[in-house]
Amino acid sequence: MPLDDPENPKAWSRPYRWYITMLSAVLVLNATFASSAPEGIIPDIMQQFSFGQEVATLTIALFVAGYCVGPLVWGPLSEQIGRKPVFLISFLVYTGFQVGCALSQNTASILIFRFLGGTFAAAPLANSGAVMSDIWDADTRGKALALFTLAPFAGPTLGPTVTGFMAVSGVSWRWVFWLLTFFAGACLLATALTLPETYIPVLLVRRAQRLRKETGDDRYWAPLERNKMALGQRLKHVLGRPFIVLAREPMLIAITLYMSFIYGCIYLLFEAYPIVFTEGHHFNEGITGLTFLPIFIGGVLGVISYLIFFNPRYERAMAAFKPHPVPPEYRMELCLWAAPMFAVSFFWFGWTSYPSVSYWAPLAAGIPLGTSIVFLFLGLFNYVIDAYLFVAASALSSMTVVRSLFGAGFPLFATQMYQTLNPRWASTLLGCIAVVMAPIPFVLRAYGHHLRRNSKYSPTGHLPTKPPAKEEKTGAQAV
């Protein structure tokens, strides 16, 4: 579909595309907000159903575990029936599961509804990023993705803040799930009424169907209509290919482990912060929820820094490398700053967590933590997309599944770790693991082009590593 075609999503007006970007971000915010929302009402749920801390933690862990299943289904499905139908189907069912949580009468029902809710809530995580690539050209996509990246981190940090104050105000814990129901229902309504289809192959199918109907000529067809696979082949392609790519790519394994550790640490903090601030500084649930806001503030500062400092530098690199694309290693500039910052943040948080030390000290550690997380995710995500191009979707799917496993698993041992080791040594352990993983961006920056050249799945190994203008100048000087 040519760029000047009015039906091409990239040709729509910029205000309209920015609206679609913001709506897609809100859908992700909805899903991630719901993942951490029970944090503020865990004492009430434990009292209602008479279960322990470990089972209460499952209300968060099982929702995130649903993210492991969802992307494997919703991503490929959107490439067959379109982005909008997937959003509508998933959010309709997801809204129903929030009603199920609100009306739960026993432990089994609330845990099952949380897992199924997470599975259907994963649709925006799998497809909202694809919508960005549908509507934006390469020059603007970086800015749109930078703003879009805030949503996955804003949700988990805002969830405990809102539900903590709901618990303190005395409302029933069931109202937290009614709130999630209303939020999901509003998103479903906005999607149904205002979100257009953005996937070009599906738009071409609709055009071909319209032309066949208008003209009576059956010779009109779209490529997607003829690209049919047997069920067995499709299952192998959808479920198997992401993990085959992951298993054969050392640099993808390293990136996936690093990002999964970071993601696990985000959800681990939902158990660590109450130990430091509720037990140590005697905050109530509402004020403890506010302690997550510095992480969000750090994320906002990270996005602003990217837009002001790093994105202009990348745009200059794009101009210097024309007509070739910029090597993926240039994406690592963000991570070279963020990797040490992420490790230092845990040492800072841990060794200022004494009850005798002002609570402002561990709170402030959340700001560099949030900034480093946004930098690392922006840099590493963009590196994978730039390096793998045509198999980037498979690479990102495998990363999402492994990352979600870490996000679901870390909260399950966080409380025991922080109580057994105490917050100082538990945070030091995490900081030391972060130090061990910190060289990954530096290695990719220095040797990534060699790894890509030897990769079976990366088609970018032949790209020049220096701007063409510099290479020509060096050759002239040699003569």
C-alpha cells in the first residue's frame, strides 16, 4: 500500500496517529495497573479467605504468569484477523474476568480468574507495539515508542498507590476489582468506537473484498487471503519458532536474561517495599503505595532525557549513515549509562533501608532505578528489533514469555528473602547480580557486529560499522 494512499495508516493525520498512540498506551496501562492492583488490599484478602502471605502473593504472580500465554496467542492472531478484533475480543473477556474477581467467594475462584485475566490482558502487551509500527515511520517511531514505554512501568507503580488508599479509606476489597472492571469497560468502549484497524495486510483484504463486491470481479485478491497454513504448521510457526530463535542466538539469550532479571526485580519490589516502609517505617497501606511513585518519576525523567539528549544523537547518526541503516550497536548508548545506574540503585536502596535512616533516602533510590529501567528497556528492545528485523516478532515473543516467567516468579520468594537476609543484604544480592549482568550492553556495543555477522537469523551482519562519509575520508587520506 503506497504511502500516499489515504487508507494507509502512515498517511493519516499526525494528531489522529498520536491519539491512537495514546489510546494504545492506555490499554497497556490498564493491563499493567491490574497486575499490581491487589498489592494494596492483600491484608483484606488474606482476612477474607484465610490464606497466608504466599497465596496472597499469587494474586499478583498468576496475573503476570498469564502474560506468558497471552503473547503467543494474541500476536499471531492479530496478523490473521487484524489488531482491532483481537483488542475487542480480549478486552471483552478480560472485563468479564474482573467481574469474576469482584464476586469471588473462595480462594480457587479468585486465583483462577486472576490467571485468566492476565492471559487476556496480555493482548495490548503483544499488539500495542505492533500498532506503533503500523502507523509511524522510522523517523517518528522512536519518539512515539519512548512515550509509549512509560505505560508498562506506570501501571505497576500506580496500582499500589490507588488501591492502598482504597484500603485505608475502609471500602471493601471487592471495589478494587470493580474499579478494574470499570477501567477495562471504558477501554473496551473507547477501542470499539475510536480505534481503527491499522494492520495493512488486513486492510488490503477488506479492499479486495469491497472491490469484488462492487465490480463482481473475483480476480481481486489480497496476499493474506492466499497465505493459508495447515493447523500443524501454524502451531509450529507460532509456538515453536520464537524459542528456536532464542535457543540459537547467544546475544538474544544474554539480552533476554538481563531484561527478565530487570522485570522480575520490578515485581519483587512489591514485596520488598512493604517490608522496608510498612514494617520498618510504620507507614499505612496508602502511604506505602505512594513510595512507588519515585520509580514512576524516574521513568518520566528517563523518557524526557531520551527525547532531549539521546534521540537527537541517533537522528544525527541516521543522517550520517544514509543510505544505510544505523548499526544496532548505536542503540546501546542508553544502556551504557543505565546498567551501572541500575546496580547502584539497589545498593543505595538496601543500605539506606535501616529504620533509623530517614525514609527519604531509600525513596530517592527509586528515581535512578526508574530512569535506568526505562533506558535499558528502550535500548535493548530497539537493539533486538534493529538486529533481527524480519524475525524480530519471534525474538520479542520469546523475550516476553521468559520475562513474564521472571515477573511471576520473583514475588514468590521476595518476602522470604528480605525477611531472612534483611533488606540490606537482600538488596545487595540483587545489586551484585546486576553488576554481573552490567557488562552485557558493553559487550554488545563493542562486539555486537561480530555476533550479528555469525548469526543465522540476523540479516544485518553486512551493515557498515562506520558512517560512509568517514570511510571515504579515511581512504582519501590513505592515498
